Amino acid sequence: MVDTINFSGETNLSGSSPAMHLVERFTRVGAGMVTYAVAVTNPDTWIAPWTAEIPLMPLDDEVPQIYEYAYHEENYSVDTVLRGARLEELAAE
């Protein structure tokens, strides 16, 4: 579970404010499958909390890898690093 508070009005999420509360859950639901669920509460913007749930499944038969967004935030080289890793994997096959 990832519990996030202390947002600012400058956050990229439309309607965010210092009162926003974001709760994210990553749940393994099977071999190679994870469910991502998010709940957002912000009484300054919305009259009720809203939620979303997304299944995260691997492409082909790969084991999924999840990268923490906060670690890579504003890191514009991530696409290149991941592309290089995929090319190395293909070369190894």
C-alpha cells in the first residue's frame, strides 16, 4: 500500500489541493498478475472519493516488473534505459 498526502496546488492531477489523500494498493492476484487499485479523496475538489482498479498483466509470458514512479519522476532518460534493457534481452534470446 502507498499512502500519499501533502499535495500542492501545483501537482499535475487536475483538482489536487493540500487536502488530497491518495491510497494505492498493489495486490498479487495470480502468477504474473497484479491488480492496481487507487482511491482518491479531496473534499476541496470532489463531493465524494473516487476509485479505479486496473489489472497489470505481463506482455507475452514475461514476469511483470513494476518501477516506482516517484523514483523516476522527471527522469527523462528512463525510456532510453528501459529500451536498452529490452534490446539486451532480445539479444540474449
